[in-house]
Amino acid sequence: QVHLVESGGGRVEPGGSLTLSCVASRPLATSEQMAWYRQVPGKEPDIVASITHDGIKGYVGAVKGRFANSRDIATNTVYLQMNDLTDEDTGIYFCNDFSGGQFTWGQGLQVTVSS
């Protein structure tokens, strides 16, 4: 089972930017899909962005044009560049791996957008 370690969360003012990183403990297989989820208090995590091994990216409507998903195959790392942040982007962000019918989650990062 892959182990995911995230970094890069924190506090930022509205309009600011943050980059989240997620390092996997092993090279990712061609069938694996990586994704970022956001959880707010009292709710289940919702997907924000995803990326396949082939680099095909997906985004939910609220972040299109502001967030950018990328991956570095050589370092087993996926990134989420978040720009023009608003208070609606506040939450705990989880890196997620889906492979063989199984989900694996990172530890979660708090992102707070506040003036």
C-alpha cells in the first residue's frame, strides 16, 4: 500500500496563493489516479482536482482557472497550485490515491484563507 505525505498548507489572505505537495512512498502505477480533496467542518471530503498517470487533469467548477494540478513522475510527487484563493477555499486538503479499487489518504493539510 502506498503511503502519502503532504506539505504546504497554511494561512493566506484572500487573493493569495499556496502550493500543496504530496509525495508517494513508491512510484505510481499507470493505473493509479491521484486527487486532491477538501473537507470542511461537518461534511465529507469533496474532490477538488485529479490527475492520471498520463497527466489527464480534472477540476471541479469552483476552482477551474485558479487551481493547477501537476505531477513529477521522477519524484513520485503531485502538486496543487492554488491561486486567487477565497474564503470558500478554506478547509483540510487531502491527497488521495486510487488504485486497485482502494483509496489511500494523506494526513491532511489545513488551508485557511482569511484576512
